[in-house]
Amino acid sequence: MKCIILTAIALAALSISCAQAQQPTIPVNPPSIPGSPGTATPMPYPPVTPNGVPKAGPGSGGPPLLPPIEMPKPPKDQPIPGMEPKPVKAKSPGG
């Protein structure tokens, strides 16, 4: 029984020492192919920058970008919903 345990311990120690003695092998990467993962994307064209950003509003030196929009107005003969008409106060003479 003692012999089996001592043999197992000796084999374990031997296998550990052999594993530590081996040099770790470093994989050699093949030459990178364009488009493969991890490679930089080449720039086939130079970056394009706009000449100028169009500005809206008067004084921009050109026609407006969009035509003016008419704002909706309530009918003249109907009161605006949610607003109560104010009663007209008569001014007293003499202030």
C-alpha cells in the first residue's frame, strides 16, 4: 500500500517537473491578409470634408432653404378655446 502511494507521488512530481521544463511554444502568425480580422482597414480614398454648411435665415447670402410656413390662426369670429374673453372696463372720468 505504501509502495503504491509513493509511486503515485513520484510520478506526479516527475510529470510536474517535466511540464515546467518544456518551453512554451509561441505560434508563428502567418503574414496578415488584407481584410482578415485584426488588420487595419486601408483607406482607398482620401477623407472628404464639406466646403461649407448652409445657414438658414436672413442675411445668409442666398435664398432660404425652405419656403416660409404660414402659422395657423383661429377664426376671427370665434374665441380661442381655453381663453375667456376679458370684460371691457369703462374708465371713470377724472382718473
